[in-house]
Amino acid sequence: MASVTIQAVKKNFGDVAILHGVDIDIPDGSFTVLVGPSGCGKSTLLRMIAGLERISGGEIRIGERRVNDLPPKERDIAMVFQNYALYPHMTVRQNMAFSLALAKQSQSDIDTKVGRAAEILALGALLDRYPRQLSGGQRQRVAMGRAIVRDPQVFLFDEPLSNLDAKLRVAMRSEIKELHQRLKTTSIYVTHDQIEAMTMGDKIVVMRDGRIEQTGTPLALYDHPANQFVAGFIGSPAMNFLPGTLRRSAGAVSVELPDGTRLDAPASAGGADGQKVVYGTRPEHLTLADAGGIAATVAVMEPTGMDTFVACRHEGVELSAVFRERHDFAPGSTIHLVPDLQRAHLFDADTGQRLAA
């Protein structure tokens, strides 16, 4: 096992800059998730760690070794791809043993390592099957088994669950997390799915346009987003955003919405009187009131059994609310929503940065 240190790493494709000086410290034994929208540079960064893309600037270290110029086979990493990358003419056993055979390891060592990985991943009954005879989830487990047998210092996962259906993705999330807890191997996982990031990572790195927006634990990012982008990206359903103007008068702080509605500002809010701001509140942090708060027109209701999801609008702004109780609001009716001040956020309308006192 080893830590991974990424210092001022840049990547250019011709004159186009993809990564703009990225810095990340990944501790030994951690499970770090790189998350962000498509095109943010997360997969490119992972491929640079693996040695599949050249570095345009900066430094990558695996443990104490600078690996900028090392070929992939000398970096002591194992990568699990989105498309499984299994050899169709080989059995599960042969796929898992292939890298060990190339390294000219003894047959007894190969059998031991393949057997151990098969036991960990419950593949023992499938060792003589071919990839075409396996389900998507089984193929992904074989791909992980092929990585495990190499006993690398670092596992790299490039959106490994993207090709699976929703139910199987949930199951495989748990399997990968349990695998990490068992092996304790440093793991770097790339996804655009923030639910995967929240449920799997010890540490999340949120990226946008080749830059890091925020790094932290899942709950730290959820509770204390550094800016409006992170606040909107982390959490499902996404945070609600209402544009307004900050008002300070006689010690009282509020946000005035365009229609004149006044909302008490969060206790930790910073900002100057008259400043254009965005009021952020998560759907599950809204409660119903008989009057006051945000008057919202119900558009769609989605009962899930456990929760009631309500899509509504306030003066043309889309809002979402989630209630643990069951409700039956008629489309077009008006409900009044009151934000939880202890969990609300205020952002600068121009920069998107969170305003804290």
C-alpha cells in the first residue's frame, strides 16, 4: 500500500488546457473519490496516475517514488475499467491469472492468488466460465479479481459501475466498499454520480473544468459546501437556490426575494447590506407552515412510500421539497415552506462563494 501525492499537475491537449495545476494528497489506505460533471478532467487525471496519459506539468508520487516518467507496468497499480476489458476467449480463471502468467510467476503462486481473489469475490463457481456466460455484475467482479491478484499498492477505478442497472449498481457499491475495508489498499475511484461518491468515499474531491472546487469528507461537503457549485452537485435531490438581496437592519439579517418575500438569513451568514445573494436550502430541510415562508405552487408529487417528493415553483424558480410524512397536495395548490436556518446557506450571487460571518 502507498499514499498518492499529486502536486501542481497540469494536462494540455495541444493548446487546450484540461487540468490547471491540481493538488491532491491521498493517504495510504484511503478510499478517495474524484467526482464532477462529464468533461471536468477526473478520468484524465486517473489515467495520468496510471501512466496512460503523459503529464504536461507538475508531479505525481506513489509512495516515495516519482512516477511521472515510469511506464504503467512499473507503477504497481491495478486499474478497473468501465467496460470490464476482459479477454472473451479466456475463462474467468485465465482472465484473472493472465497478468501473473506474464510476470512468469509459478503455477502454484498463480493458483493461490486466483483462489484467494475468487473466494473474496464469490467467483469460485464461475472460474471455468467465459465472459459471455456472465452477467454484468459478475463480469465486473472478475475485473476486480484480476486487479486483486496483482496485490498492487493502489487500485484505480474508472467509473466501473456505469454499465450496470440501478439495482445492481447499489449492490456493487457495497461490494467495492466492503472489498476496500477488507484489503485496506489505497483506492482512487472516478465517478460522475455523487451518490456513489457520498456512499463510498472516505474523502471526496469535487472537480469542475480541470480545477478542484473542494476536498473533504462526504458529510463535510454536504453540510459545509465551499460554493454554490459544490452545494448543487453534492446531494440528491439537489439543493434549492433562490436569488435575493441581503438586508441588514437593527441587528436583524434577512434575504429579500424578488417578489418581496423576506426570509431570515442563516445564523452564520456574512455579506453586506444590499448585496446580491443566493439563498440555498436542501429539500429535506424545508418544513410546512400554514402561512409565511416561501409560497410555492405545487407542480408534481412523487410519493416513494418512505418519503414524499414535491416539485414546486416560486416566482418561476424551481423548488424541491422532501417530507417524511405522506401528503396529497393537488397540482396548482399553494404550500408554504420554511427553511431550517441552522442548515441554510448564503452564496454570493456573482462569485458563487459561500458567505460566512
